[in-house]
Amino acid sequence: MRKHFFISLMFFPAFVKATPEDGMLLNLIASGQKPSSQSLFSDGTTEWRGGLFTDTKTPKKPKFYDLALRYTRKYDVPLSLVLGIIETESNFNPNAVSHKGAKGLMQLMDMNSRHWKIDPFIPEQNIKVGTAMISRLLGKYQGNIDLALAAYNAGEGNVRKYRGIPPYRETQQYVIKVKRKMRKYDDYNPPQSLENYSLFLKKHN
């Protein structure tokens, strides 16, 4: 019986198929880290080991995660902020159009799309421009997320006019909604992207 037990152990790995999540490998490559050395029975990923020995589940990444990650790194913006904007603006619908004519995932107005010469309904182009815009606003307002979001929603002119968040219910609710949704995505922020973003680390100011 003991002989049969050891024979079973030898062939057990053949029936287990490790399926590491592509996003994790991409993150390792992008951050310059090296995957851990492979063992005889696994590909070395924590997902494979976790599936066998723990009940821990890897959280499901939101739609367009990889595109958002790429451009938040490019423009030095917290990933959770962009994901929060996308969910608030379009609920991850790349074909969304508002009653004011804003289009796509991050609800870009036509004047912005024309300026950047993009098609707002193409997710990558929309996220690239929307992220670049919020990055510029964060720089203008010295990292103040409330003012950056208010300007993104109501325009920089109105923020200047009222010297802060404009007294528009829509804009005030917009800032609250985005910051609330940001907290859902805090765990997705790559640590290296926040090293120089101290204001963001302080409770989203």
C-alpha cells in the first residue's frame, strides 16, 4: 500500500494545471522584478501554491486594467484614481455618451479629442488622453485631488472663479463619488508608482 501511495504522489502533478494570471507576470516584468525560481511541481507563482494550500483568492482585476496601468505609470498618476474616474464617468463602457456629448471611458469632450487627434471610443486612446489630462490637473493644483477632479468635471475656469470646488451639485457629488470609488482600487496601486506621491498616501487628501 505504501508503494502505491508514493507512486500516486509521483504522478499527481501531471493532473494539476497551473494557470498563472497574465497580469501578475506583466507586473513583474514591468517593475524589473524576477519571478521566483521554479520548483519541480509548479511554475513558482503564488497563485498556484495558494490554490492548493490556502483559500486565498486573487482579486479580479477590473476591465481595461492593463491600459490604465500603462498610462498611469507613464503620466505618474495613482492607478486607483484613474479607475475611479472611469467607473464614475462611464462604468467601464467604452461607448458611453453623456447628455453633454462627453464620450468614452473617461468621458472626453470633442474639443479634447480633436486637440489630441484621437477617437474617444477607442479605449486605449481615451485612457491615454484622460490620464494625461488628470495628470496635468494634479500638477497644476499641487496634488490636490479634489481640485483636480472638480476641474476635470466643471472646467478649470470654474475652479478659478470660485477659488475651489464650484458650488454645483453635480461637481460636488462627482468629487465625492470618484474618491469613494478610488478606495475600492487602492490595493491595485503598484507600490513603485506611489513612492513619490506622498499627498496621495495621506487619505487621498
